[in-house]
Amino acid sequence: MQTNFTLDQLADPAVAKSEKILRKCVHCGFCTATCPTFTLLGDELDSPRGRIYLIKDMLENDRPADEKVVKHVDRCLSCLSCMTTCPSGVNYMHLVDHARAHIEKTYKRPLTDRMLRELLAFVLPYPGRFRLALVGAFFGRPFAGLLKMAGGPLAKMGAMLDLAPARAPVRSTMEGPATFKPDTEFHKGRVALLSGCAQPVLKPSINDATIRLLKRSGYEIVLPEGEGCCGALVHHMGKEEAALENARRNVDVWTREIDRGGLDAILITASGCGTTIKDYGFMLREDPAYAEKAARVSELAKDITEFLTGIELGTPVIEPDLRVAYHSACSMQHGQKITRQPKDLLKAAGFEVKDVPEGHLCCGSAGTYNILQPEIATQLRDRKVANIEKTRPDLVATGNIGCMTQIGNGTGLPIVHTAELLDWVYGGPVPEGLEEHVAT
């Protein structure tokens, strides 16, 4: 794609990077074939190629974002399916991230939209605030349907209440900061585990299962003091300074642990967080105080299934007679290019693993997308659930808390994290939701 940026514009590192990305695009349109929003809406501007044109025009002419650009960029899920399909290596993720930051700086959204976004940014990245919010959501949940029927901004509030759990999750007994020693006499290594923000509130059993699994395998696990949200939630809303603040804090925390006792890996059990942490090196590339440290953190970051594939888990203690539909989160298959490892681990553990039709399409979760774009998200969820149910599974396995919440809101099937299933088979407790299956 030919570009016409001025030398003054290219002096901005963000613009220079976007210009290089734009020049790689050859207009082939392969991306439209796998884009969820184009599949649903059929509008070229709701495809990656269409959005690239809009972003190019906005940046090249150095103008503020307008309503048209905002509408179509907001509809992007950042599922990154287009990057899997693209034959030219266009890094759409970095381009749309830049566009969102530009929108946040130059476009004044309607008051209700601004208030909702500020509320999400204020609550979701902070476990304490999120727990309190869920108490309020519990009492507001019966009114979710009425709010959705009202339409407009109220419909988004209804969608948010709909996603709240029907009961308060039990708090973890393995919260940080803490260090967990291996169960075996052989000390195989030392790893840090991201606690995260929303996941330990919604499903603390995921990290609990991961810790048990790693301890049995001979690893010391550190939940470092001071670690917090990875920054993905605000990053995808264009709040770049907040995202970089989160990244710097975590880089400092993990660098301290690297210097203190060394780390074999920084493990992540929410694939949406993993995609962002693996991008810290890029996000902080222009920061002389953090560029090198962030790159080292990104190199150490691994999804839990990446790490487990390379270690010895032992011998399964049970034989699960269960058919599992494996849902590959977009941040896993497109963002991190992890496709084989989770399924291989589940098969080795004795599960019958089924691929989901149209597995490349997003479930509609995408961070806060199912709140900010509830209509599109619901259509994608229903399509995903229908495809999952075609495999006639006993349960669904996945590696991302957002997908678990989204899909679970559309089906009665148990939705279980891959780490919880592996922990169970190799000696841990039965995951919540599978008790009846095991009993029969």
C-alpha cells in the first residue's frame, strides 16, 4: 500500500511504525474471509482491510478521529484472525492499537459512553473493586433483561449485569504475595505465576489448580508482591498511558524476582493477558529505562500450556471418559500462535478432544467487547455455542477467563480451564461443574 506521510509525521515513532505496517498491506482481502464482524455484517468497513483504509486516511491526514472511524474501529474485536490469514505479514494488532490510542486522544465520545468506559477502567483491573462491584451486580442482575430491552446505553449496562456470576465465587486459599515450594524432593525450577485481575475474582480455582500441578511437577511458584493487571483491558480501550503504567509496574516486579532468584518462566493462565505481556517489549520499546527489561519479560512469558508441554507431568491417576470440545481463544491461536499444545496435553491426559467448527471465529468476549458491543457479541456467542454443541461434548475446555464467561452465558455445558482438567487427571480435585459427570 502506498503511503504519503511527511517527514515531520514520521518523526513520531508510533506513526513511523504504523506507516511500515500500512506499506505491507497489498489489498488482497484474504483477511475479510476470516473476520468475525465482516462475516456477520458484510460491510467492507467492518473488515480489517476496510479499517486499514480508514486508519490510513486518518493518520496520513493527521486529523482527529470522526464518528465513522470510531464506529468501525470500535467494532473490531482485536481477535487477530486477520493476522493468521494475512499472507503479507501485516501486523494489524499494532496498527489498530495505535488507532485506538489516537481515537482516545482526539475524539470526544458521548457522555454515557465515556462514563461506561471510565467505570470499566476503574473497576475491572482491580480485584478488590471488582469483588465489590459483583456484590452490586448480584442485586441488579434480575433487571438485566429490562435494561437490554430499553436499548442504547442501558442495554450495555444490562449486558454487563448479564455477565456477572449468579453467586459469589469462593476466594482462593493460595492468594499472593506468596511462594509455594515443590512437593517433590527434586527442585526442577522456579516460575512466577500471573495472578491477574478479573480471573482470580471470577474463577480463583484456575490458578489454584495451576499451582498444585506445578508443585507436583517439582517447581517453585512465586506470586510476587506488587504485581497487578497486565494492562490489556485499558490497552484495548485506547488508554495507552494507563496500559504502559501497568506494564512498567509488572516489569519492575518480575525483574526483581529475576534478580532475586532467577525465573525459568513467567506463566499466564489467561491467554488475553499472555498476548499483551508478550508484547511488553514492543509497548515499551521507546522507553530507555524499560526497553531492555520489558523485552526480557516478554521472552520469559509463556502460556501455561506452552510450559506444561515441555515438562514431565507424571502418570494420570484417573481415566476420564469424557468428550471435550476444545475452544481455542483468539488470543491463544491468533495472538500467541498456540494451537497444538493444549489439545495434545488433554489427549495425553486421556480426554477425547473435538475441534469446534469455525474454530477461528471469536466467541465475542474480547475483553470488554461483550459489554461495549453487546449485540454483535451476542450473535458471535450464539454462533460459537451452536458450533460447540455440534460436537456433542460433555464439557468445553479453554484457556481464557473471558471466553469461559461469554460461552458459559449461552450454554448449560460445563466450561473448564485446561489447567483445571490437567490438575484433576494428575491428582487434583474434580473441577467445579464436573461432579455429576464423574459420579455417573
